[in-house]
Amino acid sequence: MNTFKKAERLQQLPPYLFKEIDRKKAEVMARGVDIIDLGVGDPDLPTPPNIIKALKKAADDPANHQYPSYSGMNDFKEAVAKWYQQRFWVKLDPATEVVSLIGSKEGLAHFPLAFIDPGDVALIPTPAYPVYNTATIFAGGRSHFMPLLKENAFLPDLDAIPGEVAATAKLMFLNYPNNPTSAVADPDFFKQVVEFAHKHRILVCHDAAYTEMAFDGYHAPSFLEVDGAKEVGLEFHSLSKTYNMTGWRIGFAVGNHEGIDGLGAIKSNIDSGVFQAVQMAGIEAIQGDQSCVQDMIRVYTGRRDLMVQGLRDAGFQLDPPKATFYLWVETPDGYTSAQFAGRLLEEAGLVVTPGNGFGDPGEGYFRIALTQKRERLSEAAERLKAIKL
Ligand SMILES: Cc1ncc(COP(=O)(O)O)c(C=O)c1O
């Protein structure tokens, strides 16, 4: 019996669906099998040296050792505004429309606390990065799920949202380029979202963590590029994937000033900002030499092509994604996501993520993260081919 009863909000979290695969992974590892982990979306590449150098220099300066400002250093916020202007042609006021984050997950997780009262509805895509739903639950809100289906190119069908839900919803979460489906959204879709959000007075939170990880010359748009978007929306960005900085914990939110203000009010009561030396490294990342981004794109393009070919040779059908380092693959007939992920682990020592772990419509899919070196991906492809489907 537990002595200390945990809060209701923890009881309300959806079941952890990766438990079984985690257990199997530990079991297979204990047998000494050479496991290739394609499960985790954490870049294996190092942070570019110019960014590390900027951190070291800033860490040596005692001026950076005290509490930072809650919302971010002016220099960091100005660098973000400049990057937005250069990259997306979107104008931002650094003082009121930018806030630094301790990674975009932190901002996404805290945002509903600023706008969701108990019982309020948030529109959440599914399958999705789980934080949108759990953050809504933590704020006492209710999630109305918007299925992302293959027949709709993994975009939510806004017309399928019941009128009474749209009328009461406070927030909508979106994420393009998308984790886990790797789908992309064009500005026309964002235009529809902006109209919908204006009509129903909904604040849109666009998670743009993967905009820079795009291939074959594709440039992912910003939600804020659409006319009127800033009146109804914010965008959450991360330096984690673009600059291989997952461990550094730095990101930012930009856009609607009421949204930024609300998030800032929550954050100022919970955290004390991002270590200034990390913000200075962040400035170097977004304003310094961008050839590292091209290098990153080249590496993942090669890995994507290798793995897509490997999967096709093994009998799977899929198109190369335009963005993200994920492949979203249909399981063979007769297998659930969990069953097939289990078989890959047992027979081939491959860890993939079962699609249903991201939400019910992910059933029938598994996700591969291209976060292993080419040789390991070639080995994974060989092992896949050896499996009799
Ligand atoms: C869709 C999506 N959003 C946000 C994040 C969080 O990124 P970070 O907190 O490192 O900025 C991730 C990380 O995997 C992600 O996949």
C-alpha cells in the first residue's frame, strides 16, 4: 500500500503504452543481443563547435552567473526576432512577442496553465507528441482529439470538429512538420486554421520544432506567415533538433502578445529563465554560420534515403518524408503496432516505437527515428529484409 496518495492529475494520465516494449527491450538486452535503437528522437550528432565555443566564453564571464531575466535576455530575443524576419519574413516585437524557453517542451507543458480553466476544452491532434494532452490534463482541461489520418494527409479535418466543441474550445495544438507522422502542412492549411481560430476565438499553439529539418529543398512554412495568424496564434521553437542541442534545454515561443504574456506569467512563478551562457550559445546558433544546418540536412537526407530503400526492399510501402527524422511506416497485415514492434525486437534486435503509443489512430503504424549512423541503419535494413513477413 502507498503511504502517499498521488494527486488526481497523475491518475488521469493516459496509460504508458511503451511499458511492454521497454520490458522486452530490457529482456533482449540482458540476453546480450546487439540492439539497434531506432526509437528515440534524440540526435546522435554533436553540437557544432562554434556553439560550444560561445558557451565556454559566456560561462567564463561572471556577469552570466546570476539569475537571468524570466523572459529572456534582450540580445537573445532580438536574435530570435531577426531570425524570424530572415527565415519567414515575419516581424516580431522582441519585447512583447518573444519569450525564451527551457526547451520547447517546457513552454508547451506550461502554456495551458495560462489559458485553460478546469473543464475547458483544448483541441489536440492524435497521434501526437504526448505533451499537448498531458499539459491540458494538468491544467484541469479536457482534450478533444483531432485524428490525423492518412486519407487527410495527416492534417486534422477542421470540419469534423463538432460546432459545440469549436464554440467552447480555448486552445488548439498543431505540429508541422509532424512528429510522429512526418507530414508537412502548406500555408493554405494554416490559412484555414487561422480562419477557424478567428471564427471561434481559439488560441493556436503551433509546435514548430522540426521546421529546419527539411529535405530536397523543401522550406517548411511558419504558421505566423499567414495574414492574421499573430492575432490568434503562437509558435513554439526549439534549438534541440536544428543544432543538435537536446541536452542544452533552449527554445522559444513567439507570436500573440497575450499568449506570450500569459506564458511569461506562469513561467515567472515556476522557473527562473535560461542560463545566460546557454542563451548566448543560442544566439551563436541562430545568428552564426548556418552551414551546420546544411550539414545536418545532408546527413538525415542520406539516412532517410538509405532506410526508405531498405524498408521498400523488405516489402514495406512508403514515400520519403519531406521533413523530420522520422519514418511513419504501416505495419504488415495481421499485426498490431505493439505486436510488430515486439517481433522486430525479438527477431531482429530492432527497437521501433509502436504507433498507438502516440494515440489510437497511430494503431497500425510504427515509427523509426533516423538517429543512428549510416552503418547501423544499413545493418538495421539488412535485418529487416531477413524477417519473413
Ligand atoms: C514535436 C516535438 N515538440 C517538441 C519537442 C521538445 O523539444 P525540446 O524540449 O527539446 O525543445 C519534441 C522533442 O522530441 C518534439 O518531438
